[in-house]
Amino acid sequence: MAKSADQKRKQRNGGTTTSRMRDVARKAGVSVMTVSRALNDPDKVSKEMRQRVRAVVEEIGYVPNRLARSLSSNRSNVIGLIVPSIRNSLFAETIKGISDVLSGNGYHLMIADSGPGLLEEEEAITAFLQQRVAGLVLHNTSHTPTAIEMIANAKVPVVENGNLTAAPLDSVVSYSNYEAARAMTLHLARMGYKHIAFVSLVRRENDRARERLRGYLAALAELGRKQDDALILERPSGFSAGAEAVVNLVETAPQVDAIFFAGDVLAVGAVLECQRRGWSVPGRVAIASFDDLDMLRHVNPPLTTIRLPRYEIGRRSAECLLDRIAGRATERVSLDLKFEIIQRESA
Amino acid sequence: MAKSADQKRKQRNGGTTTSRMRDVARKAGVSVMTVSRALNDPDKVSKEMRQRVRAVVEEIGYVPNRLARSLSSNRSNVIGLIVPSIRNSLFAETIKGISDVLSGNGYHLMIADSGPGLLEEEEAITAFLQQRVAGLVLHNTSHTPTAIEMIANAKVPVVENGNLTAAPLDSVVSYSNYEAARAMTLHLARMGYKHIAFVSLVRRENDRARERLRGYLAALAELGRKQDDALILERPSGFSAGAEAVVNLVETAPQVDAIFFAGDVLAVGAVLECQRRGWSVPGRVAIASFDDLDMLRHVNPPLTTIRLPRYEIGRRSAECLLDRIAGRATERVSLDLKFEIIQRESA
DNA sequence: TTGTAGGCGTTATCAC
DNA sequence: GTGATAACGCCTACAA
């Protein structure tokens, strides 16, 4: 008693099987190709066929297999996104922007949290290329040599969106961290602050943090002011770190009259600490922030900050990728989405 | 002049091709299966072969095709996650927990932001089943009938993690929204508050919000207190909404002496508004929150709240799924990760 | 330890 | 408009 092919298949899969196009075709009394066309290219099939196929699909609960489709057509509908920290709330807006565009176009999003390390980013890139993603969005703008080579070989469209780098892998959709930090520093100087401190995020393996510090220093130079190392700190993100930084600066460098925090969470931590200690902001010390968390508008006093188009960056990144994939665009794009200084009461 | 198969393939793909196992095999002078084994099951191959294969892989930059692998082996290494709002920072912790477990096990994460709608969730489920994900994590615990049926047919392991529902689709890893809200209400009563208001999140299509309100009402009943509709509000999440709610309650129901907010952002908005107005917290009105955003510890006064094991929920959800996939567990799991009331100064 | 044959579920291509 | 056939790149099953 020889087993039929279908029986073997059932055994192989542990007693259960998913229905295939072939099953739909058999039941509808048409060929597999007609089913394929009825589903993916309805116009190429007669109305009658379309209805007959749809009916069977409904009836047996057929779920098309996109893995097979992608393999066969050499086209995937998945985009890979790699962020240094999914915990960081600022990525949420960007992800939402990407996600909105993709789901409107039948694409899906795979997300990897690489941590701060470049090597981990490389691993995530490898994994995504193995999944044959149709495109990549990277937040980092620096990468390992291997990662760069792999991306080049894969010929996958890539958008970097953490910083408006001058030397992108492919396309870049972002704002200039350097210019933003420089602009805020000049702004504070224009407001009359003489001793502007800068609290940096950890710069190791973080090109954005390095660019922000560079912007601050460039502004000082333009102003003809000397860099004062007592006014420059580096702290990991966090409310407590911000609180600790403001206390540290006021106590060890009492000449300080303004503090520019390179991260919003740091700035909020600082302003809340000032409140607790009864230090007037901006009376005793002014505080400025980077990035426009919703919260900044609600603390007392509301924080002067730099608004960054996070959602827009996500949206445009995804659009840019889809354009490349569809062949609508062939040129690399370098899109500066700008920033905006929001003047509130803290500085 | 007949074209070779490889020439045709090159033409089909627009002049470029990715290398295949076959190419590695040819160059290494071994069979395709040896390459496959050398890569996926190194122990089953002699040391010499392993080295020869690895060398060629390096040399030509071969990137395995996981789509083909998944199709052929009927096993995928992708897990799908559907959340109602990626913007909501509370998901970040859970996602991180999932992501940490998955990447340690060679799995990857696809994320869909379905919005609050059940129909959109159904669409996302369909899409994931088409991608033949190995498992699903859903935040919602209510679903459309079609979604339920599709999941049953697909025989994919599923973990729901937004609420400890009594009737899960499959497994559930969460805490009880009902019990948490009930516990906090009783706690506030024990502290001596007589007129405890409740600010709910929008309940439409949100089972968690409904459960929280139910918990509050159950506690009132246990306390022998009458439900006072003037003390129950429903608001969308947001700092402004929280600020507006506290003002509304204090002005229209001046007997209120404590407000329990069903969302952390609302509570922070409220406490900041009290600060601005010089209303003493908890002197004029006590404030309690739900969910332990880092920020709650840093506002003035620090907020009494319910700590939820968000990261742990993610971690255990993923572990549960992987256990099911690997066949290590066959039983449905119903895991209560509990909550904890954090007593601070706001109530 | 290594290789051969056949199939995974779909689409491209060409014939009717 | 519809169908037959051969890929897509890999793995399972079995043979040597």
C-alpha cells in the first residue's frame, strides 16, 4: 500500500497541513496559475473565475504563503529596522512613522534592538539580509567594515536616519545633530547667558552624541569663548543622571548660568531637581534640552528645547525606501528635515 | 547560441545575482548538502569539510537565504507582535523583554501597530500568518471571530499579554488589571480617603481599561460605598488630559480627596497641574497612578502607583512561545506575573 | 561522513 | 483568459 504524496506530506508535518494553492485549484476546478492570478492580479482573470476562486478560498480558509511567494518572485515585503535602543521613547515616533507608511503599502516591519554596539548592529544586518528584506532603515550612521561590505553586495536600499551624515551608505533622511546643538548654543548666548554648560550623552559608539558636542564647541568658538572643561559633562540618559548633573555643575562651577542637556530625559530630571531644591529656573540657572518630548511642555517651568521631526523622519525614510524598491527613484536621497528651536520659559 | 540556466537567472534578476549554496558547493568541490550541513549542523561534517566550506563562504560572501530554508523546512524563525500603539512607552519595556529572549535564540521580531481597532488587529494577524510566523504575541485579549478562527486553523502558538484573561486563545502571560485597580482603590480607602475618584482611559475596544474600571467599582462595593458618577471620568491618555481632569474634578466635585488615574501619563499631567496651581498633593487631593513609568519617581511629590512587570512579561511571553515551538512545553500556560503597589508621597 | 532525489508553495514564462 | 512546466534556494529522507 503505497502512500500518496499528500499522505507523506501530512505525516511530515505532524498530522496537520495547511492548504495550498493547489488545494484551492483542485476544489475550484481550475489551474494553480488561475488561483495565483485571481488573488494577486484579479484583472487578468475573468469575473467568473475570480468569484469561483474567492469562494473556495473562503470556504477552506486558505492563507497564502508569502515565504513561497517571496522566494519565487525574488521580492520580499518586509523592511528591517535597527535601533540602538527600543526603550528610548524617541524611537517610538519614528517607528510609528515608518509603520504607518509600510502598512499602507502592504509592507511589514522587522525590528532589531542592537544595543549601542556596532558589532551587534552588524549581526542584525546579517540576520535581515538572510531574511532577504526588501530594504533597511538604520539609525546609526557608523558601521563596521563588514556591515558596509555586506550591504553593498546585497544591493538592498538603505536609509540611515539618526544623523544627516555627509557620507551615507545610500540614502539619508534626518537632521543635523551638529547644527542643532550649535544653533541652541548660539541661541542661549544671544539670550545673554555667559557660562553655558553642556551635558553630553555617552559618546562611545554614538555618532549623534559626538556631533552634538561638536556643535556646542563650534558655537563657543564662533562666540570667541574659551572651552571650559568644568562646564562639560558626560552622562548616560536618565532622570537621576540629569538631577545629579545639575547639582554637580552648580556646586563645582558656580559661575554656570545655563545648562544645555543633549537629551530630554536628562533635562527633565534636572528641572525637577531644581524644583525640589528651590533653585529658580532660569533665575539661578537656565536649562535647555534636545528633542521635544511631550513632557517638556508640562513641567514647571516648561523647557526650551529643539524640536526634531521624529515622525516625519520615519515617514520619509519609509517612503524613500519604497520609492527605491518600486524603481520610482533611482538616485540616492539626502533629505534634511531640519529642526526648530522652541523657546519656552526655562531659558 | 543557447543561454545557460545561470545566464537566464542573471537576466531575470536584472543583471545581478546573489550567490547560492550551489555556488559555494561548486567552488568547494562538494555537494550542496555538505554545505548545508557545514553551516547548520557543523558536527555532522568532517573538520576538513567544515573549513573548506567556511573558506569559500567567506570568499564569495555567501548569505544564506532564510526564506528558502523556512519554506523547505516548514519552520520559521520569526515571531509576530501586535500592539495597539507603538507610541505608548509602556510597550517599549515589553518589546525589549521579548527582543532580548528572541535574539538570544536566533529568532526575530516583526512588529505591527494595529491601532486600537480589532479589525486592524485581524488584518495584522492575517499578514503574520501569511509570513508563516512561528508564533504570535498579542497585547489585546479580545479579538474578532475571524481572527480567532484563523489562529486556531494555523495552529500557531499564541501568547496574549495585556491582561490576565480567564479565557485565553492559547497561553497568557500577564497580570490582572482588575485586581490591580481593585487593590489600589482598597489601598487608598485604607489610607483614609473617603471620596476616591477614578479617571479611566478610553474603554471602547480596550479590555484593559474596562477591567480597571471594573476593579475600582468592585472595591467601592466591597467598601460599602455608593458609586458616584461625578467621580468617574474617561479620558484619552496625555499630560493635558490629566491636567484637565484634576481641575475638572476638584471644581465640579469638591468633596474629592483622592484621584486614581488609570494611566501614568494622566497622573503626571495631573500632579504637574496641581503644582502650577499651588494645590497641595496629597493635602488638597491625593493622586495615585497605574503603571510605573520611571518619571513617576521624579516628580514632586513622587507618585504612589502600581508597578507592573512589563519587561518580565515580555521575557516570559517569548520564553513561553519558544518552549511551545521547540516542543519543550505542550500545555497552555497561564502565568500571573502580579503587580505591586508602590507607596510614595502623593497619596 | 557524504551524496542523490524529490519536494516545500509559489511565480515567471511561454504556449494555447 | 487559462494552463503546463520549470524555476526560486534550501532541506528531508534515504542511499551509498
